[in-house]
Amino acid sequence: MRPSGRKTDQMRDCSIETGVTRHAEGSCLIRMGDTHVLCTASIDERVPPFLKNSGLGWVTAEYGMLPRATHSRMRREAKNGQSGRTQEIQRLIGRSLRAGVDRVALGERQITVDCDVIQADGGTRCAAITGGWVALKLAVNKLMKAGVVTSDPLVDPVAAISCGIYAGQEVLDLDYPEDSEAGVDGNFIMTGGKLVEVQMSAEGATFTRGQMDTLLDLAGGGIADLNRIQTQAVT
Amino acid sequence: MRPSGRKTDQMRDCSIETGVTRHAEGSCLIRMGDTHVLCTASIDERVPPFLKNSGLGWVTAEYGMLPRATHSRMRREAKNGQSGRTQEIQRLIGRSLRAGVDRVALGERQITVDCDVIQADGGTRCAAITGGWVALKLAVNKLMKAGVVTSDPLVDPVAAISCGIYAGQEVLDLDYPEDSEAGVDGNFIMTGGKLVEVQMSAEGATFTRGQMDTLLDLAGGGIADLNRIQTQAVT
Amino acid sequence: MRPSGRKTDQMRDCSIETGVTRHAEGSCLIRMGDTHVLCTASIDERVPPFLKNSGLGWVTAEYGMLPRATHSRMRREAKNGQSGRTQEIQRLIGRSLRAGVDRVALGERQITVDCDVIQADGGTRCAAITGGWVALKLAVNKLMKAGVVTSDPLVDPVAAISCGIYAGQEVLDLDYPEDSEAGVDGNFIMTGGKLVEVQMSAEGATFTRGQMDTLLDLAGGGIADLNRIQTQAVT
Amino acid sequence: MRPSGRKTDQMRDCSIETGVTRHAEGSCLIRMGDTHVLCTASIDERVPPFLKNSGLGWVTAEYGMLPRATHSRMRREAKNGQSGRTQEIQRLIGRSLRAGVDRVALGERQITVDCDVIQADGGTRCAAITGGWVALKLAVNKLMKAGVVTSDPLVDPVAAISCGIYAGQEVLDLDYPEDSEAGVDGNFIMTGGKLVEVQMSAEGATFTRGQMDTLLDLAGGGIADLNRIQTQAVT
Amino acid sequence: MRPSGRKTDQMRDCSIETGVTRHAEGSCLIRMGDTHVLCTASIDERVPPFLKNSGLGWVTAEYGMLPRATHSRMRREAKNGQSGRTQEIQRLIGRSLRAGVDRVALGERQITVDCDVIQADGGTRCAAITGGWVALKLAVNKLMKAGVVTSDPLVDPVAAISCGIYAGQEVLDLDYPEDSEAGVDGNFIMTGGKLVEVQMSAEGATFTRGQMDTLLDLAGGGIADLNRIQTQAVT
Amino acid sequence: MRPSGRKTDQMRDCSIETGVTRHAEGSCLIRMGDTHVLCTASIDERVPPFLKNSGLGWVTAEYGMLPRATHSRMRREAKNGQSGRTQEIQRLIGRSLRAGVDRVALGERQITVDCDVIQADGGTRCAAITGGWVALKLAVNKLMKAGVVTSDPLVDPVAAISCGIYAGQEVLDLDYPEDSEAGVDGNFIMTGGKLVEVQMSAEGATFTRGQMDTLLDLAGGGIADLNRIQTQAVT
């Protein structure tokens, strides 16, 4: 039995509210249960040095957490520098979003997706990817409306969901009480029905090929649902 | 004529929404026009080393801005460390809030007030102080309800407002278009009808004693209004 | 056809030379083709603060690369701080090794495994895990010989191998020329026939469930071979 | 009664010795009682990037304290980085000095004013501004003598003085014993009889409009005296 | 011919003014020609952790340079951290001073000697050692007068002088114009007629055993003179 | 009697193995007894900014130590930044190597010599210089073979050896047990029979001119032997 009473293949309620800040070219607030992440996309007409005069665009991401997004207050990263965990997460978000971008169609410009966790209850990096894609798409829509980009560089939505083994059972979309107990958990990122990233990790535990297969099945189902919510949000 | 069409002594619409995050002991989202600041108060039963066994409590503050809270994206402070400006602001917030705290009544514990700017349109430090006091008060109320604190350490609200000289005219509560043009501007913090801090500053300009008096008058009026909104929010 | 002429399921020659430094409690030099990693294990009778008086041991890892381990010289991390990539790798090594450790049997002490890449040709993090386990095992053997540890905390070897999709083909153990071309690649860590970590990642590409299955099969075969070489090295 | 026996409106003895180092374009040692600050002005023909080709000059300031300028030794900032307090002070000094500079007349060049506290007894930032202006003026005089600058960019001297409420009484120019006891104190910067900055601050206290007026009066008197000493020093 | 017209074995005029700051337990301003260094000694009754309960004292040193002590302004180290050169110099000063200290007689306390260069014209590290010893001695005298230390831990003065090969000639006490031209130069530290440190260094040049001998002779003469000036200063 | 049983003028066994990594333009592993240092030379066709268009080449060095090169594990410098000691050593290595380089003959390019200590038993900086010269020479030979450099910029080998006073006796080439006991020790660097650097240092001790002479004699003998081994290694 899951602490929340959810079924093993049941995702938390997910909502995506767009246009939440007036300055960003694209923005949304994604809520996966009690995990709330504010995502903004900022367009910059300059690309990083390694792409100058390449004709290719770039998408990058940054991730942060407000100090009291969590049960007990965490130290502010602006005072101590980004932790290894934070850097690992923002590299993952950027890589995942780029998997769904046609960088030729985007043209030589950079879009930075900022994902800031307002409230955390597990699965923040997955919510950041799912919401980050929505912010990115809204910014791209603005470029297309302005005629600056003519062919849509974002065909299929990119979404992410966590799965893990909680109390011996494979479950979809772990919340914090599950996440802190699970010996095995992972993040699955997909686009257009295909995999982009798989990160299964165990702390002091192991898992079988069979369990791996079940988790991949659960993830596939959850991501299909997320794609529907994303599509609705951007139209 | 002010860009917003406001009168010289007219504050922007101010609203304070409380209970906006589930983990913090006190929280609110303050909106001063298009300036939105999320304030949380976190109670820690330990005090800083210099107060150990003193019987005195402590209130401190930290300030941050999401990278795309502003018109153009700013670099994330977690990547570069806090700027001098950020440190100056958070020292001001902490000092201002402490002016309204009876540290004996609070008892030997620390409350950290985090003020994170979600959207900026001028006057973020003042909104942070005004909203920060509300978050602080809600956390203290929780301590009083639990019987841990028996005498209220927060009698009068602490609030802050900016004033400045825009187009030769003394005005209340500058928004970003005014702030970026004004040669003279300042922040006034008050509690219980008395002054706590006055920070008048000029970039390449000067001001007279008479102008100083007018600004102090404007500030007094604005803060009285803010105090009413604060009191409503915490009851 | 692979640049090295290897078959798709053919690992590079792997050798593990033990006892290569006189100070470390356990050490080895692992060679996976032209990738050479020096691994040392250092015993510390103190554990990190969060484990004090827990009775539990700890295994952690650090990773580095000599500046000219690579084709062109990299900046020395001691001058610039550890990159996000380095931190991500050393967190992975530590987590992977801990999956094969009985921390009660180890007792309240810490073993730090240092993995320093002397020469790089792809797959350095996998070689670090495989060699790191050997260094760790040798250090633990010393503790057991001294009677300080009585029940072996390391039952099955932990090993790692990379797999990826090169030129449309699933291949085992990518070397640098393959790694720099492959759009999809990943690292598989196993112990006792079970999975510990799976990290599939795509840069601007995607992969199917079927390809995922093939890569898992390849990895399983490679790791069984590595386990034999590890077992030989420590006896 | 003040610890020093001074009257409430009595400033400490102030002297300004010019030409104290042989390399700087302008330099002085200002003594406000036992507070001694060495000020140097360094001319750089390059301006910061944001002023390139603007025709405008720039004046900036840096502030430091020798580790044993104070009663007990402080940690050296070169080992730990500049504190928030130090950054706040040097931003204030730079802003204050710029208020008295005609940046068109100065021409496209930068002058850096370094203020290093040799011995501290309260009021170091005010002494730094008053002495900093003298060093700046001497450097500008050199530019005018050389015919590089033709119209004097520094018409009126900029000076600063602290005031505060000590033992319930408004007093001018607090020394360290007063400063460490005063609940309310502030810094007033003026030029040509007008205000440039006002920084009133209270630690756990408040003050009335009437007290504010008295402090402004005291400051005005002190600054007039300082202006006379500055003028004498530079002629 | 030397730029200053001095003979090859002629030191610059050296003066040592004591008691120059009111807070430090010992202080002096040493002038070696145009090189001026302010030295203070601060007593701390706590020793570094590695000496706790050892009964032994410690002497350490820190070195700094005001930004405009030099011909052209240098970047402030508080903004950028101490350079390798600065760290090397302060390690040398501390090591040299300790050579003349009876650490048992000093007792379990630490004295920190701060050497801050006010004006530089070559030979700053040597002046810092020579003046640093005077500040140290004055602080120790205070401890002896108070009866806290009963047997003098500083028997012979420690002094330092630079020598080098300028225009093919061995010369004593290089000033900046000589130092910036000399291919070979070095620092000699002595106490009680014996050597403590010898640091001969060549940038793109070499020197013979014979030249080494001449430089050692020159240094011996200069240091004898410095010892007389030191002794006079502390009595 | 020396702990190793060596005579006072007896160097440890020294061997230099070249071509130890496949990427570097020059490389060797130098073994001085149990001190093992891996040296690589990397050619960069760009020079530092201060040499642009000067026609002059540059040689620089970096030094590191693997965390478990020593008896007990040291903290990894990549996590904490380079210590003052490390910076001091790598500045010495670079300066020493440059003393033997004809920078006009080298031409406008930079060679970086990395010296990484794999195992430490005293004298690591001397081994780094001696081995570093061999790596540098091999890289230069490659440039000459390619016809890019036509006149050999490295005529005489640069080598280094430590000497010190152990148990009252002047000895050559201190190993760690001697080095940790010796109150006086130093490093001597020579090329072509002439001195390049002399660094005699005493921790809480002193030495006479006579002892200095004996140490210089010992060093001269040792370096002649090292030069023979270097010459053999590069031919």
C-alpha cells in the first residue's frame, strides 16, 4: 500500500498553468501533486562560443530550489555554490530537452530554461523537464508567430517521470515519502514514444532485468499521460 | 505625469496571500503591482554561536531573485555567488525586521525569513520587508499557539516603502520605469509610527532638506496603508 | 565496422595489476585497452558525522584525470575546482561500490577509493568502478587478515561497462573514437548478476525499448567477463 | 556625557596630510581622532566596458582595513574574500564621490580611489569619503595641470559625517565607544550644501521624525567644517 | 654604476619607527629607502589545533600590499584571493621569524605578525622580516613586563636582506629599478650570525659558486647593520 | 647513520622511463627510490597574452600529487584549490626549466610540463624538475624532427637534488624519514655546471657558512650524476 493510497501505476494529479510571469518569453507553473516547479524560457539571440557561425541553435537549462521548498530549510545555493546534485540535474534537463529540438530549425539562437522548485515533494527533476518543455514550446511559438523561425523545431513533447521499487513493489511517480524509503528508483525521459534517458540508481540495493522491464512499462504509460497534458497546455 | 498614471502620493495595489507553501512555518506571496515576492519564515531551535545561552532569539533574512524575474535574464547567483547588492539587501531586511522583535519574548531560537523575488518591477526590497514581516508573524503565531512562546514578541508591524524624485517631483512607491530614471531615491522602513531605517541615495545628483521632508511625509502615509494590509493578512 | 576492428560484443583487453603503490591499503592499475586508471583504497577509522555511533561503515570515491590523460591537454581541476561532470562521476562510483558492501560487516570505518585516470580512451568511469572494487577488496582483505573485520563485507564483485549505439549498431565497451560519435550511450553497473545502476543517455537522439534490451544483454555478457578478471586479481 | 568629553555637536580633531605616497596620482592620510585612513587616487586611461566611446568618465572606490586596525585582530579579507559589509561600504564611497563629479568634464577615463583603514576608532567610511575626495581632487589637479582636462570636474567638495543617538542624546561624529553602544546611527554625505546620501539605521531600536531632524542639523554643521579642511588641503 | 649611485655593498637608509598603531601589542613602520612596511604583532592566547596542550607557542605571519603601493595600481587581493607569490612570501616570513623564537619560553600562545606594504620599491619581503621581528619583540616585551612570560624567547634579532647580480656586478639591497633588471637575485635571512634561509633564484640566467660566495659575504655585512638598527628600536 | 643505510653523499637509485603515455608530446616516469613522478610535456602553439608577437617561447609547469601518494591520504586539491605549497613548487619548476631554454630558438609557442606525483618519499619537487626536463626535451625533439624548430633550444640538462643536515651531518638526497627529521634542508638546481636556484630553509634551526659550502659540494656531485641519466634517457 502506497502512503498516498495511489495504485502502483497511478500518477499524481498533474496541472500546468502557463503565462505565469510577464517578462519571460515562455513560462509555466507545473504541479505534480505537491511538487511545484516554476519554469521560464528566455531567448537570447547570441549562442555560446562553440556554436558561433554554425547556424545551429542551443537549448540549455538551469535548476534551483528555494531554501524552504523542502520539509526542513536547506542552505541557499547562492551562498555556497551549486552542489554536485544540482549541476547533475540541470545537465540532465538540458540534455533531455535538446533531444526533442531540431537545432537547424531553431536557428542560431539560445533558449535558457530556468526551473525553480517552489515546493518539493519528490520528482522535482522530472517535473522540471515536463514543465520546462512547455515553457520552451511557448517561447518557440512566439518566435514562429514573429516569423523569425519558420519550421517548428519542437515536434513531439519531451516528458519525464520517476519510477522505483517501494516496499518490494514497482510503482509510478514516487512522492517524497516513497522516494526517501525506496532503495531503487529512476527517472525515465521520453519523446515521441522513444527513450531519451534512463537513470536507474540503487543506494545499497540491486534490481533484476524483470524489475527493470516493469519499470520501463510503467514509465511509458505515465509519459503518454503527461504528453496529453503538455499538448493541451501549449494550444 | 507618472508612467503608470498614478498620483504622486499613490501606492500601487498591494495584496498579501498567506499560507502559500506547505512546509514553511509562515509564508506569504506579496504583490506590489507587478512586483511579486515569496516570503517564508523557518523556525530553527538553534541560535547562532554568539547567542548561545543568552536567552535571546534572533531573526535573520536572505534575499534572492529568480533569474528571469527581470526584463532581461540575469545570471543565477548560485553559479556566481551573491552580489554585493544582494548581501546589502538581505542585511537591510534582517536589521529592519529585528527592529520590531522583542528578542527576550521570542526566546532562544532563530527564525530565518527567505524573500525570493518571483517577478520584479521596482521596490523588491521594500516588498520583501513588508511581506517578510507577515511570514514572520505567522510563524510566531504558530509558536504562541503551541505555547512555546507566551508573550507576543511582535507588537507592531514593520513595513517599507520607496520614495524618490522622478521628473523633478517627489513620488511614492516607484515602479521600475520610474526607478530606472530617478536620480534620487530611497527606502523608508517604519514600525509603530517610528522610523527604523532611512536610505536616501543619489546617483550623480543631490537633494535638499525640503525634498527630504516631503519624501518622509510621503513614506509615512504609504506605510500606514501597508500596516493595515499586513494586519488584515495575519488575522 | 568498429574503428578498432572489434566485434559488436567484444570488450577491449582488460588487465588489472595490483599492489602498484606502497602506501595505500589497496591499489591497482586497471587497463581497458588504452584507458588506464590508478585506483587506491584508503582506510580511515573515522566515519562522516552522520554515521557516528551508528555501527555502520561507509565507502566513498573520488575521481580525477591527469591534465594530459587526454588527446589535448585539459585544464587542471586543482586550479579551477571540480567540474559538474567530475562530481557526477565520483558520486556514481561511490554509490555503485556501496551497492556491493555489507556496511554492518564493514563496521564503523570509512574507505575512500581514489580513481585517477592516467590515460584516457573512453569508458574511464566504468574502468574506475571495476578497478575501484579491486582496490577496495584488497583493503578489506587487509582488515580481515588483521582480524579487525571478521565477516567479509564484499561478497560479489561490482563491475561496470559502457554500451552504446555506434553507426546504428549496438556495441559493447565504446572506445574514444566510438564514444565521440555515438548519439546514444550508457553505463551499466552490476553485482552478483543483478543491476545496480543503468545510465542511458542520448545527445540529440533517441532509442527504442528493443535497443535498450540489446544493450542490457551486451552489458550482462561484458560484466561477467570483468567479474572473472576481478576475482583473479584479488586472490 | 560623551566618553570623550566632547559636546554633542563637537567633531573630533580632523587633519588631512597630502602627498603621503610617491606612486599615486593623488594621496592623503586623513585623521578623524584615532581613525586614520590612507586614501589614494589612481588614474586609468581606460574606462569600464559599459562606458566605452561614451565620452564619460568614471570614479570608483575600494575599501579595506588592515587586520590589526581594530581592537582585536580581524581575519584578513585577502584570505576570505570581501565581506558584505566591505562591499556595501565601497559601493557607498564610489556613489558619494560620483555625486560631486562632472563626468563629461572628466573625460573618458577612470579614477580609482582606494581607502585603506590603518587605525579604526569609528566612522571609517565617513573618513574614507572625506579623505577620498581630497585624493581624487589632487589627481584631477594633476590632469588639469597637464592640460588633459580643461574644465574642473570637481566643483564642491564631498564630505561625510556620522551622527547617532547615544544615551538618549543626538550626537555628532560617533567614536567607537559611542558607536558600539548607539542603537541608532547614520551617515550623512553632502556636497555644496545639499544631501547626497542619508543612511540612518537602527539595530533593535527606532527613532522619531524630530530626532531625524536634529541629526540632519548636526550633520550639516559638521560637514561645513570638513569642507573647510578639505579645501585647505588641496590648495 | 647603480641607478641610485650607491656602492655595491651599500644598503639603503633604514629607519624603524615603533608604536605606530594604538591597538597592536607591538608595531613599527620600517623604511628601507622608499620601501615602507607597516608591521604589527597581535597576541592570541589560543594556539592552532595541532599545538593544543603541547606547551609550545607559535609565530605566524601574513603579508599584504596596498593596491597603490606600486608604480601602477595592482588588483586588490581581497577581491581575488591571495596570489601564489603572496602566500610564498608570508610562509617565508613566518618560517624566518620562528627560527629566532624559543617556543617553550614563549609558552602556549600565538603571535601573528601582519606585514602590510604601504609603499614598494623592491625588497618588501626582507623589510617585512626585519620590521616584523621588531613588532614581535615589542609584543613579547609586553608579555614579559606583565610577567606572563618569564624567560625571553627572542635572543637574537632575525633580519633579511636581498642581494643580486645587477649589470654583471654583485650588489647589496636591490631597489626596484635594479630588481626588475637583475637576472639573478636572492634573499638571505640570518640570526645570531648564522643563516636561516637562502633563496637564490634566476629568471632565465645562471650563476657560479664564486658569485654565490660573494653574495653571501655582502648579505652578512648588511644584516649586521640591520641587527644594530633593530636592537636600537626595541630598547 | 642514515635510515636507508646510504652514505652521506649517496643518491638513491634513479631511473627514467620515457614514452609512458600515448597522448603527450613528451613523457617520462622518473623514480628516485620510492618517489615516483609522472612528467608530461604538452605543446601549445599559442603563447600567454604578454608574449603575443614577441617571437619568444614560454615554458611553464604544473605540479600535483595523487591523494594517496603519501603515507596517509591527503585531501584532493581539486576539491580545495591548490595550496600555497603547491603553487610555490610549480612556480619553482617552471622557473628552473626556463633557465635552460633558449626562448628565441623555441619560437613563439608554449610547452606546459605537468608533474604528477604517483608515490612520494621525499624530494618530489627535485624529481619533478629532473624528470620534467626529460619530458620537455622529448617534446622539443619532436618539434625539431618536424622541422618546426631548427636550432636546439635546450643545450644542457636542468636537474635538481635536495641536501640537508640530518642528525648533525650534511647528506645528499633526503628521503622522507630524513626530510621529516631534518631541521635544515634545501633544493639545488643546476644546469651546465652552474647554479639556477638555491633554496635553503630551516624550520626552527640555523646553519653556518661552512655547512652551506658542504651542501653546495654534495649537490654539485649529485647533479652531475643526474645529468648523465637524463642524457641517456633522451637519446
